Amino acid sequence: MPYLQCPHCGASREGLPDSQPCWRCRRLPTTPAQVQPTPGVTPRVTRVGAAPEEERPPYIPIWLAITGTLGIVLFLILVVGGLWLFLTAEDEDDTPEQRESQRVDVSNRTPEGATPGVDPTELDQSVGGEGSTGNPIVSPSPVVAVGPFAETADAMSSGGGPSMTPSMLPTPSLAPTATPLTPTPFACPGAPPARLVLNNLAEVVSANTIRLRANPGLETNTVLNVSPGEQVLVIEGPTCMDQFIWWKVRLNDDTEGWMAEGNAGQYFLEPRQP
């Protein structure tokens, strides 16, 4: 079948035999054309003797590429935002008072050793009588004799004279006189007046444990939790931070740190006599 179009230059060959060269490029149609390969394009031959066709890469619309890129960026933003919310959600409802004292509602709890359904104040009045403060009443033991020698019980009951065998009484010791504690005048906005005294003892009176921190402030690291009833030695302070009065204390095991004395609602630490 004769060529109707020159495979080299594309000129029309109607009416020309294949043995006659092209009128434009002066080439025979059966002579293969020297095709320079295009970088990145694979030549494809359609038929024998025809010029190779270039195989072009698939076309991707520009709007599709932009939409895909924006989708990936939006997905990364959602992932990072979700992680941030998860890590910070546990501190949103943590107020300064809750973080410091970790108070819980103990109105419906029965203290250890108490009788359920009985008001502890009623027990104090039943033990101490009217006007009692709930403290135990200590009755002094009667003194049988005074002096280095005492009479025996047999001699006293029989009405006779003193026994010939004396019994030694221990020498009474003088009780130390308690010196009243004078608190250091210190004002801190939002905190109750300071009652602790430097170089004196203080006791944890909160219902829950109180945090011992490395430095003053609610955002500092926690060293450990001090249990209720434990006594500490005040060695430094006071300092005002985050509407709390802070004191540096030392525990029985020589661990040192800072503790808050209290907030506007209650005291966490109270002074104690040495």
C-alpha cells in the first residue's frame, strides 16, 4: 500500500509511488527516520515505516493537586491539635486549691474508729460532760506520802506506825515551761495570715496529704506528699507565691522542701510547741 503522507516531514504523497522521493524532504518513504529521543519520553512506533509517536506522562489537573495538598495539611493540623488537647485536658479543671491540698468531700465519710451514724461532737459531750471540749480528763493519782520514805499500805490500813522497811520514791522532775509562739507578721494577697514561726514545729492538719515542692509555687516539681498528722520543722520563709504563703520545712528523714501554709478557706499547717 503506497504512503499517502511522508513519514519524515508529513508532506502529502498522493499520486506518488513509494519509489519516488518526497517532494519536500527528498527522502524515500521506506527510509527510516532518525528520531532524536526526548528525555523522559518513551518513543512508540505505530506501524512499520511510520514515525514513532511520543508517549507522554498522564495529565494531572492542577486543582486536583492543590486539593490533595490542602487535605494532607489539614489532616496534620487535626492530628497535632488532638494530641495537644489530650495532653492538656487533665489540667483544665485543676484549680490552685485542688492542686495544693487535694481536698475531697469527706462530709459523707465516717472517720476511722468512729461509730457510723453518730455525730463525733455528741461523743465528745457524752465523754466530757456538759461544756466539755472533747479532750480526755486526767485524774491525778493520790499521793500517799511525801519525802524520801513512805509508809506501806499495811501500816496505814492497820492504824499502826510507819513500816520499818522504807520505800524510795522517784525524785520529781520539773516540767518544761512552754514558751508562747509569736508568728512572723507577713501579708500575702489571697492567703490567710501567717501563723507559723521560724525554727519551730508545724503539723499537717489537712484532711489529705500536702505536697512538698522543690521551690515555692504551684507549678514547681513535687518532691513527695506529706501525710496528715506528720510534724515538720520550719527552717526558712515565709514567701508569697500564687496567693499562698510558702515555708521551707525539713522532715524527720532530713528531706527538705517548700509547703503552703493554707489558702483563704483553711490552713494546711498549724504551729506546734517543740
